[in-house]
Amino acid sequence: MLDVVALYLSLTLLKYGFVKVLGTQFPRLWANLDTPPAELTPMRVAWQFFGYSTGYQQFLGWGEVLPGMLLLFRRTRTLGAFIAAVVMLNVFVVNIFFDVCVKIGSASYLFFSLLLLGQDLDRLWHFFIGHRSAALRTSPPTSVRFGKRGRIVYRSLGVLLTVVVITSTAFDLASTREYAASQAAVFPYTGVWETTQAARWANGRWQPLTPADSAYPTRAYFQAAQAVLRNTMRRDRFITEPDDSLPEKALLMVARNEANDFAPPRRWVFRAVQPDSLYLAGRWRQDSLKLTLRLNRHLMK
């Protein structure tokens, strides 16, 4: 049973670890960097902190990959469980105090790490607390516990599960690489944009807006498949994708809230007016808007 727990925990750690190593779990978003922390949810503050430095995010990832690899082998399982317990304790505490939505998952992984450590609790106590030598842990040969045929089945099952873990990790890694490439994609509307002119359709005609109007987005952020429209009164997040019917002229924007509830997609038309200038037309909440925007390269660092 503990062998299955070790393999499951290894698979989980390798999956989350490589996502961090490739820098995709905590994206460095221009919209969050340009937003005061008090206006972000606690989870977004934590995500922005971890994602600000690519090197630190990779350090966190290797801290999960290492125990994931050690858990695959019995000789190094105790060390892997010890490192995993330390890492998952930190993850669990972050999830609790920053109100991250995967508290039960991280608590389960911490429990599994401690469960694996529990089989060596007396030896660890003697070594670290009692400063005494710890005897090697021995277990009856599989042939004694399960018989000759049982040993063959047991070892075959162990090899099969290990291959499944490694294969699954390889597929996850390939998928993560593909996602990382998509996050680096650049579109004509990619960037941090400041609104210079805005108009709203009302009473049968286009009426100019001022920055004091709640429908006037002072800034628009487009980064890979993520977008944010904001002003001092609103801050809305979107998932974006090119409109297949007009991929060079329009995109679809899907609004989402902090609970990741998605609204129906809405088409926005875009056009590069001149270098570092963009025209956008679409619907934000209940208002149909026409926007002229200027690129702010300073906020794209």
C-alpha cells in the first residue's frame, strides 16, 4: 500500500515541479504587476510574488522534482518523503493564509509525505533526537510475504506503475512545453495599452467618454491568452483567442471571475492604426465601446 502512495505522491510532485521549472504555473503578468496589491486577491498576490522571478519559480520547481525522483526508489524513499514533507508543509501554509483554492489537495500530499515518514519514525527519532545510531530497516523478502508467484506479480506491478509514472510525467512535460510556447505567442494586440480616446454607443450614436466614466478603460493588457481591462472602478479579467472567422481582424474575449466562472465569448475588432497605436471595438459589460490606445512599453518589462 505504501508503495502505491509513494508512486502517487511522486507523480504529483513531478507534475507540479516541472510546471514550475518551465515557468508556467506562476506567469509574470503585466496586469498584476501594474495593479496595487490591495486591489488583488490574496491568491493573486502570492502568484505574482512567485512568478516575479523566473529563477525563484524554477528553484521551487526543482524542490518538488527532487523528492519526486527520490520517491521512485526504496533506498531513497525516506529522504524523498522528508523533503516532500517540508516542501508540502510550505505549500499548505501558503494555501491557507493566501486563500488558495487547493487546500485539500496540498493537505493530502502533506499527509501522504508524513505517512511515508511514519514507517521510519523510530529510526529518525534515534538519529536526530537521541543522537544514537539507527538500525537498518529490513522487511521480509517478497517471496516470504507473497510466495513465488506473488513475488513475480508484485514486482511486475511495481515496474508497471513506475513506468506509468514516468510516462505520465513525460506527457505532462510535453504538454507543459506546448503551453509555455503558447504563453510566449505575440499578437498584433499584445502589450500594455493606455486609452487615448473612447466612445460609447448610446441613444443611437457614438458619444465620447471621459476617464471619469466607469465604462472608460484607462488601460488594457493583452498577454498571450490573457487580458485585463481596468480603470479606477473596474478590473475585469478575460481569456482571449483569435476569432477563426476573422483571425487577422478580431478576437474573442471571455470574461471570468475569481471563481473561474466564464461568460459567453464576445467579439472585439482590432486594427493597428500606426506603430504603437491600436484601435479596438467591442462590448465591455453592458457598453459597446470604440477605443484608441497607445502602447506603454515601460510597463511591459
